Amino acid sequence: MNSLQLQHEISIIRDMIAKTRRETAESGHLFITLGIVWVAVTLAIGLLEMNAVNYLIWPVLLIALVLTLVIALMIGLREGKRERVQSYPRQIFGALWIAVAIPAIFVSFVFPMTGVYEPDLVPVFVSPILGIGFFLTGIIYESKGIVYCSLSWWIGTVLMAYLGGYARLYIMIAVLIIGYIGPGLILNIQYKQKTRTNED
Amino acid sequence: MKTEAILNLDPVIHAPVRLAVLSVLIMAEEADFNYLKEATATTDGNLSTHLNKLEEAGLITIRKTFRGKKPHTTCRLTVKGRKAFNRYIDQLEQIIHGK
């Protein structure tokens, strides 16, 4: 085997690894879209409270929940259709977010709607759960940026536990931007970098 | 030692298409036939031949199912395949470093 053959073998391995990494990369579209939806929903809830039309809060939240499920399903189906390569990180990522979504729905909707606790405590209880989801997403995709963003959920939980009223609302919006949209943007940048590397 | 390392290279892996297939599967849990065909830039027949050789050597498993009415073939690396690929990389390193 001469050095040219050796270089050719190494370039084959490198190319295939780069292509497959690109194919299994997470686009971040789901987090960006849902992050924007939930920032809008949180702002809407704040406005409804300010204008004392609290009876509309639950219908808005239920519409947001249905919208979240529809968006997750649509993006999941779209990305699933072109999924020709299955990787362990993607499988773990999918399982993790199912495991996070179920307790998040209980804590955000089922418990407050059935009177277990006051609805204004929802951000305090749901934030640690979402923090786990984003922290582990950062570990799965080896992104320190996502791990740092995920810390905002736990810092936010502590602040929201002790600060009530509109302060809680503003903190929740900040946490949604840093901890929800932030990881989505990081994943999207990584995804685009991998696409570019693959096209070069 | 370098010559010995070259002679020891696994002949099943030492073919561009088969090396490419194993390089994909080392990164993924499972890959479908169309993806492998596109990634390796080869024809259906050529890829099938190489996949069969890898399966006969016990390096991959091939699963044939149906997606709706269309046949769907997926490939997966076996434990033996993973070990063989890692050994192959070690041998390439030995050749590069002239050990």
C-alpha cells in the first residue's frame, strides 16, 4: 500500500463520517418554533392578567398545548421522513423529550387545572423539568453552549420561587428566550456548519 | 513491521465501498440502503454485492422489511464488525506511523 492509497482510504473514512454526522444532526427547528410560541403565550397571559380577563387564561393555555403538540408532530414527521440513518444520540434525544414532556404536561396543566396548586406556580414547577431536558440535550449533542443555556431554567426556578407577580412573568420570558430558543439556535448553527462542511 | 501491518489488513474491509459502508455504520446505529448508495456513490447491484460480502463475514446484519408496499433494506454493524473496523483503523495508524 503506497501513501496515495493510504490517503484515499483515510479520505473515504473522513468523508463518510462527515456525511453521516450531517445526516444525524439535529436542526433545532423544533426548539426555535416552540420557544417563540411559548414566549408569545407567556406575553399573552401577562396581558390577560393585566386587563383582568383571567377566565381566558386556561383556554389560551389549552390552545397553546394543542399547538405545541401539532408543531412537534409536524416537525417530527418532516424530519422523520428524511431520516435514513438512525443514530443512538437521536434515539436518546427523542426518548428524553418524551420523558420530559409527560411530567411537564402534568405539572403545567393537569395539576393546576385540578386544583392541586395555584396556576401562578406553574413556571416554578415546570422549569426544573425543562432544565433537565435541555441539560441532557447539551450532553447528548456535546454542546457546552446548550448546557450553559439549560442552567437558566434552574436559576430561573429559584428566582421565580421567591419573586411573584409580574417579576415571575418577566423571568419566565427571559428563561424561555435563553433556555428554549437559545439551544435551538445553537443546534441550528451546528447543523448549518455541518451542512457547509459536507458541501465543501 | 510496516509490511506486516499492510499484510494484516482485513481483505473484507480493504475495498473502498465496503470501507465506506463500515465508516457510515460506525457512526450510526442503522442506515438504509438508499442512504448507503448515495453516500458511497455506487450502483444498486454493486452495493448489494459488497453488503452481502460484509454480511457473510459477519460484520453487518441486513434487515429487509416493507415501508407500505416498497421494500426497505437497512444495515447495522455487528459487534464483530465494530471490532474489525477498529482493528483496521489501528493497523492504518501503524502504517502511517511506520511502526
